[in-house]
Amino acid sequence: MASRVTSDGQVTIPPDVLEALGVAPGEEIDFKRAADGAVVLEKAARSDPNRPWDKARGSADAGMSGEELIQLLRDGD
């Protein structure tokens, strides 16, 4: 199956491919180069250790106040 590349370098990924990857609207995909030079498309990992929210994931307590949660996110930098 083929897709046309726009002048901006954009392509439309066919719905069948997105479904096979388990990618929903708003989610991200990764393009990776395989050892043989092929480009592989895969669903991006949800967690990014560089984002403050992901750094704090699993550290918050259900009883925390909003201020405590904000401080936890700030301390993650």
C-alpha cells in the first residue's frame, strides 16, 4: 500500500496500519532504522523520562494536596 508525500514531507498513514500498530488519534509513533536499512514504524512508548509528569509517575500519594503535587513535579527537574 502506498501513500503520497506532500510538499511538507507529510504522509497519511492508512487506517489498517494504525489499527495494526494499536495507535489511536492523538498518540505518537516512532520511526526507527533497522539493521538492514529498512525503516520500521511502531507505536511510541507512553512514558518519556524527560517530561516532569512522567518523572513523577508512581511517586504521588492519593492524599497529596495540589500544592504538594506541584512541588513533586517541580522537584523532578
